[in-house]
Amino acid sequence: MAVETIGHDWEFDRFDDGSQKIHTEVQLKNYSKFLEEYTSQLRGIEEALDDSIGDVWDFTLDPIALKLLPYEQSSLLELIKTDNKVLNKVITVYAALCSEVKKLKYEAETKFYNGLLYYGEGVSESSVVEGESQIQMGLFMAFLQELSCYVSRCYEVVVSIVHQLAAVYNSNKGATKIIESSGVHFQVVYEHLGELLVVLLTLDEIMENHSTLKDHWKMYKRLLKSVHHNIGKFSIPEEKLKPFEKLLLKLEGQLLDGMILQACVDQRFDNPGEGSAAAKNSAFAEEFSFNIRTIFTSVETKVGEPSEVDQRDKYAGVCGLFVLHFHIFRSVDKKFYKALLDVCKKVPAVTLTSNIIWFPDSFLINKVPAAAKLMDKKSLQGIRAQRDTFLQQRAQTLTKDVQSYYVFVTSWMMKMESIFSKGHKSDKLAEDLNSRCNVFVQGILYAYSIGTIVKTTMNMYMSMQRPMTKTSVKALCRLVELLKAVEHTFYRRAMVVADAVSHVTQQLQSQALNGIGIAKKRVISEKKYSEQRLDVLSSLVLAENALNGPSTKERRLVVSLALCVGTQLKTFKDEELFPLQLVLKKLDMMSELSERVKLQCDCSFLYWHRAVFPIYLDDVHDNAVDAARMHYMFSALRDSVPSMLHAKHMESCDQLLESYDKEIMDVFHEHLLDKLCKEIEKDLRLSVHTHLKLDDRNPFRVGMKDLAHFFSLKPIRFFNRFIDIKAYVTHYLDKTFYNLTTVALHDWATYSEMRNLATQRYGLSMTEAHLPSQTLEQGLDVLEIMRNIHVFVSRYLYNLNNQIFIEKASNNKHLNTINIRHIANSIRTHGTGIMNTTVNFTYQFLRKKFYIFSQFMYDEHIKSRLIKDIRFFRETKDQSDQKYPFERAEKFNRGIRKLGITPDGQSYLDQFRQLISQIGNAMGYVRMIRSGGIHCCSSAIRFVPDLEDIVNFEELVKEEGLSEETQRAASLLDSVLEDLTSNSAEGTEYFKMLVGVFAPEFRTAKNMHLRNFYMIVPPLTVNFVEHSINCKEKLNKKNKNGAAFTDDGFAMGVAYILKLLDQYLEFDSLHWFQAVRDKYKKEMNAVVKEQNVQSASQDEKLLQTMNLTQKRLDVYLQEFELLHFSLSSARIFFRADKTAAEETQERKDKDDVAKSGGASDGPRPSEPPSL
């Protein structure tokens, strides 16, 4: 689309009214307002997600990590490009071999070492099932095959390196020279060859020290033998078994016999067919020996020094190269051999990996016996004895080492913090970068030194089976913490370190390029050209090209190989070469900084020394001040997790991880958490109970531990969980206090005080128990009564009108009472569920009592008297005006005494009366429970405005569309309100239930003997009245033992049993209380008449007697009347107005109306009693 432009002649001055400017300002204002709001929102999100905003990374929380390793997608062929084709090929071959060695080494360190080391772990020795070890070995077989292929590949690479080196250094006059090699020393290649030999040596050492693997291998072979003899049983074809056995033999010979390295050095390195003769190549032998010496010289000076980085590993490589040299050329330099052994005095042992320690002297003596024979035995024994001396010295100096390293590391950490807190100064940038580089290097050196001390010491103690003192263990654990502190410092400042590393590497590359540039100019300025000089120039150009780019390990390898050629012909002056080598070493370190830190600070070896963990935790517990150091220890223990993932003897390595996790956590609980919980609880208890005479707690005499430090710790990360010590102890105390309060509710105030104290002293946020506390007038607890109902009904007396229980007798000056409020308080404390349980307990109690009741009624003496009385009443009722004669009842009461009395003067009828009173008391208790329940529910529901119209909360919540949790809560509220409403309105008819469950059984034909009960009631009432008057009279006496003013349990019991037997009509037909009234009225009238007659004669003594008689008759009549009223009241509870037949008819009518019977709300006792 063409844009039309206005011609010049059409242009005119536009009229500007300023509106556009106003619009622009408004838009800008809106935009800046939006930006401000958006910024504050972002800041809010950031603050919500992270409690500490800054550039500090938390080791335990960060899901992201920075990888600083330089990387590029270019091959060695692309990197090695010069005009010198021959040199290109030589460098390419060596670079490719060195890269292969690095890959093989990495594979061994990650996969094979760990697979072998962890074999057999994760299975507890106590629970090993028969055949488990064979299954493990079966699963492990594929791994061993892989290892076999790997070892074969290593052999090929070793042979290839030897051949390639021999080709360059050829003493054969007829052979063509590839490059001029007189001043060229490919030391790098020899170092890599040494590394590969150390890998094979490590595999040998692992196999040698792995007794479990060897045992399982033997068992597996035995299993195979038994399979061989019973092929049919195992359904394995024989043709498959033979090759498998051959494979096993091959694996055993190659891997398990400790001959991996030996087989490598014993290979044929001469191959005349290919024209490579290494053994007879004197120039190669000389070059080989020269390089070993050069490497050894650089190692020997540094080993054991503070600036040592990887010299021990190189020393192992030198020993490997020496053995290889001996096996190829069969010549020994005694002087050099002695020098190698002398290093053992400084370094008696080298840790190869994890817990595998290697003794160089034993290795050199075994592998080069020809040289060992030349040495005198004393010096060899002296070297061996040096190990013990070394351990003794180490044990003595450990504490001092810890102190000095503590100072070094903390000051280094401060340096790290300070250099990063300062910004770059543009004028001093080079100096600043240099100081940063030095600080980084210093950190790695400290890490290496500390790691070496810990690994060597621990592994030597373990290997030589020497006991370690607790002091040494604590010191070593402190060093482990320092090691992790170094790693954490690097990690915390990962962002700034990443930024600094890229600048530092560029600066180092620039310094290296300057050094090489000076040498290159020198070569070009010399006009004498030769092939050798051309090689030097090409190699310098190659080194420059490699340095111009990211500092990857391939480029650095090419630089070092190129400089092996470029340093001949004195291209560099000595004062130039040394700084260049130092710069390249620093470049190596800076380029692999994060990897080096990770490697040097790796504490996976602790898995094999985890026995020190309990001692460490005890130490932390005893010295609570620096409890925060636990973070470092758990971080160290976590280091072994990645290596465990390479375990191959299980179907999944999860089992191994779980077993490790469980083991560490069990120790942690036992040695710290549980101890801590117990001590905190003890401290709180003693503090709350200071009024008691307890042990001396004076801190000046018994010392004091401030355990509060543990609660200021951040949660500790271990595996995929966080261990929050504060939360754990809080939960323990909450749980303990809650449980103990439920057991003894009267202690609630003490535990509440302890909770407050825990908050004040330790900052623990305790949860309120929310258990209903007891009131001041709690009375006897419902639970107590329920558990001991048989004791309760015999020791307490019931009052029907006031609904109160009063204690019969007490050793104190007061009697306990129980009323409805007490019961309501108990129900509030324990919940309404206790009511049904109480009724069930009462039911069980009544069953036992009714059994005794039945036995009494079945007794021949009783039964015969009752039948006689029934017959007598039927025959004489017309003459006695349908009333049961009082004299007959009195005669029965007295006659029973003839059957025998108890030591305390009670007849059988007294005991029967007590039985009925206890049954009545139990029923009175059930009545009180119901009243207490209604009382409790009504007080609980008093906040509901209208009981008739309660809204449905669940429906309201659903209408509002609130969450599921809210809906569930609303539903629960509805059910609680419904429950309270129904309970407060009517309560459960427990009497009806207790009648319903026993009545059918009482009325069966087999319990016909119980039908006589109504006839025993009159004698019982006579007995009861006598007993009651006796008790009331004791109230006025000094000895009040047995005094009582109420016992309505008897009336309740009689009413209940008459209802069960449906004998209210039969009892009423006796008109018993009418007969009693008539009898006493008649006697009283006779007394009054006698008084009137005697009043004329004025016989005072006789009148006094008459008054007493009248008084006694009044008391008896009153007591009978009271009993009559109580019995009438009690009968109302059991619906005495209706007979069993009428009740049945009424129930039928109800069922017909409802058409379906509703189940009772309360508990249904399990079964009717069998009497």
C-alpha cells in the first residue's frame, strides 16, 4: 500500500491547541500508575514465595541450581586445525585417547564403583531369607557382565596408548619419524594412562575388600551345581547351562580374583604384525621412565603440603605406571623404587573411593617383587610400622587440626562474603578478579585438605581395625561439618560465583594468550626454519586457537598437548614457563570450579562410617549451643543418596534408600529427639512442681543445658522430608499432656501451666487440649461409678424426691452426695456417649443381681412359705376384708431368722431386702443419668435461639457454593444440633428398655417360682420399716455408724421387679398398706382408750409407758406411709396403671398406625438374662 506524501506546496502551519500534549500526559500518568501497581504486585508475590529476598541460595530448598561447566558442540577434529597435518594427527590421536580415558574414569566412578560397593547393602542381616543372597547375585549378574566388557575396553585403551606413544618415540633406525620427538614429552598422556590404571587398581581393591560379594558368589556357584544335578526340577535346558557356567568362570577369573590390573599389565604390548614393538624400543623405555620421574617430582614436592590438590591420586597413577613400565620393559630403577616407597612415610595410605583405602607399599612389594628383593627387609617393615605411628600422631593432632581449620575456614568464609559484598572497581578490575580467583582456589585447597584428613583417618582405622576414641570421632565430625560449610558457602553465593567465574576464566585465558604470544613472536623472529621449529610454531598457533573460546575440557586438553610440543627448543624462558603453567592450572580449576567443589566436599564415604552418627548426636545433645551444625551433618549424610541409585543387586534401589533412611532416622530419634522430648518434659514438670522437695536443681552446682537452641533451628532436610525439631517436640508434649489430662482430668491446671511455661521458656506454640475441665462441684465421676457400679449401689443411698445419692458411711466428717448437676458436669466432660455405656454397664450388673434374686426365690424354705401364705390369703380373704393380715407378714419376718443369721446379725430377709435396694439404687442411677443428660443438653443448646425452627446450615452453605470442607462442617453442625435438640427434648427412655429386656424372661414358664414375689413384699416392707427406724434413731446417737435418713432404693427395686413380673394387680389385691394402716390405727385407738381409763387413777409411770407406746406406733405408721408414698411414686416410672397385656395392645395399635416400627435411640443390651 503506497503512502501518499503531502507535497511541499500543500504544507501549512498546523494549528496546535495543546490537546495532544494533555492526552500524552494522561496516558503517561496511567502507564506509570500501572507500572507502580504491577511492581508492587510482583514484590508481593516475591515476598510471599520467599521469606528472605536476596542473592543467597538456600542449600535445602532451592529447586534450581546453576551449572557452570563450559560447553560447546564442536568435536576434537574441529578444534585441532593447523597447516601442519602431521602434528594435527598426532595431537588428535592423543586428545582422543585422553578423552576416552576421562569417559571411562567417569563411568567407573559413577556406575561401577557404586554398583560394587553397595552390593549386599539394604538388607538387614537378621531378616535374610534363605535364597535371598542367590537372588541378589542373580540380579547382579548383568552388572558383572557390563563390568567385564568395561574392563576389556580399558585393556584395549591401555594397549592403544602404549602403541601410540611407542610410535612417536621409535629407536628403530629404519622406521620413519612421525615428528621430531627429541625434546617433546607428552606428560599429559602419561598422566591419563596413570588415571586409567588407578581405575583398574580401584576395582581390584573393591573386589578384594568385598567379603559379602565373594560369599554370595560361592553360594551362587553351589546353587548352579545343584541345578546341574537336578535339571528336570528347574526346567532349564542343559545346552544353556554349560555356556552360563563358562561365563561365570570367565567373570570369576577376570574380575573376582583381584587380577584386573595384573591382567592389564601382563598383556602383549608388542605386535610385530602391526610393526609396533614396545618392549624392545629403548627410546620409548627411556621416555616412559623420564615422564614417570617428571610426574613423580611434581607430586613428591606437593604431597602432604597445604597447597596439595590431587597429588595423591597422581601418586597412585605413578605407582601404576611404574608397575606397567616394569612389566613392559622388565627393568627396575632401584633408586626410583626407593623414592616411591619413601613417600609412604608421608602418605601411608591413599583413599581411592568411598571406604576403599590403598597401601602403596604393599602394592609395590606385591607387583614388583624383583625390586622388593633388592630392598632390605628392615626398611620395608619400617614403612609398614609407619601406618600405626601415623594413626597415633593423627589421633593426637586431630583436635589441634580442627581448631586451626576452624579458624582458616571461618576466615575464608568471611573473605568470600566480603569480596562479594563489594562491587567491581573499574580501575582495579584485574586485581579484583585475581583476588577472587585466589579466594576460590583457597576454598578448594581447604576442602581437599580437610577431606583427605577425614577420609584417610576414618578409612585407615576401619581397614586396620583399630578402635577410635570418642574425642577423635567428634573431631572428625567437626571436620565433616567444615567440609560442608565450604560447599554451602560456594552454593549460597552461587549467583555471584557464576558471574565471577566467567570473568576470571576470561582473564586467565587472556594471560595465557599473552604468554604464548611472546613465545610465538620469539619463534617467528628467529629466521632459522626447520621442521622442528615449524612444529613448535604450529603447536603455539593451535594452543592460541584453543584458548580463544569457551574453556571446555577438550580445549584445555588440546592446549596442554600443544604446549608439550611447543615448549621444546627453549621457546619459553624459565621465568615465562612457570607462570604460564600456573595460569593453566588455575584455568583448569576455575573452569571446573563447581565440579571440583562438589568432588572435594562429597561425603558419600560417611555411609560406611555411619556408626559415628550416634556419638555425634550425643555430642550435639550435650553441647546444644551450636546445634545448627546438624544441618551440615545431614547434608553430608545425604551425599550418599545419588551413589545409592547405582545399586544393582535389587529390583529397585528404593529398598536400599528406605533402609538407610530408616536407620538414620531411628538413630536420630533415639539419640536426640526422644532424649530432648524427655528432658524438656522433665524440666517443665520440675519447674511446675518446685514446691515439692525435689533433687538439687541449682545450675551452679549441677550445671545447666539450654535446650532452647534446638528450637531456633530451621527444619533439617533429609531425603524428601524436613525434620522440624521444634514441631516434633511440640507434638510430643501436646500428645503427652492431652493423654495424661484425659486420664486424670483434675490435673488440667498443672498441664495448662506446663504449656504456658513451654511457650515462655522454649518458644513452643502449644495447642490447647480443649478437654472439658471439671467444675468445683464435680462430685464422683460417672466413669468411676460406671466401672464400680457394684460398689456404688451398696455404699450409697437413694432419695427419690430430690434425685440425690448420699453416702452411707464415711471416715471423714462429711458424707459425699451425688446429684443431677454432678452427673451433668461429668457428661459434659466425657460426652453424651457415656450415657449409653453406663446403661449397658447397669444392665450387666442387673443380670448378676437377678441371678441371686432368682436363687433366693427358688429356695425351698422361702418358696414353701410363700405358697403357704398365698393359699392362706386366698382362703381367708373374705373373712379379712380382702386385706393381707399384718400378723402373717410379721410372723414371716421373724420366722426367717430361724433359718440362720450372718455374723453381723442379718437374716436372709435382710440380705434379700439389701439386694432389692441395690437393684433399686441401680435404677435410680439410670434415672439420674437420663436427667443429667437432659440437663447437660439443655445447657449446651441454650444459645440456639429457637428450638422449634432451626435452620439447615448445609443447605445454606450449598446455596452459597462454598467449599466441600465447609459443606462437611455445616453437615456436622446440623447433626450436632439435631442430636442436642432431640436429647434435650425427651431423652432416651432407659426404664422402658430395661423393663423390655428383662420382662419376657421373668414371665416365662421356667421362671414360675418368681411369680410368688408379690407375697414376699409385705414381710419385706415390715423388715425395711424396722431397719429404717433403726437407722433414723442412730442419727441422734453419738455413734452414728449405720445411721441413715433415706433409702428409696428399696421402693424403686420393688416397683421395678413387680413391673417385670407384671404383678402390680396381684400386689394391690393384698391391700397391704390399708391393712397396715388399719392395724396401727386400731392399736393407737386402744392405747388412747387405755390412757383415758388410766388418767383417772393418776399412775404416772403407766401413763409414760402409754405415751411411749403411742409415739412408737406413730413412728411406725409414719414410716409405712412414707414407704407407701415412695412405692407409689416409683410405680409411676414403670407405668403401674397398665398391665403387660394392656401395654402390648397399646404397642400394637401404635405399630398399626405407623406401619413400621422405629428402632430405639439408645443402646440395646445384648441379650435377655437367663436366670
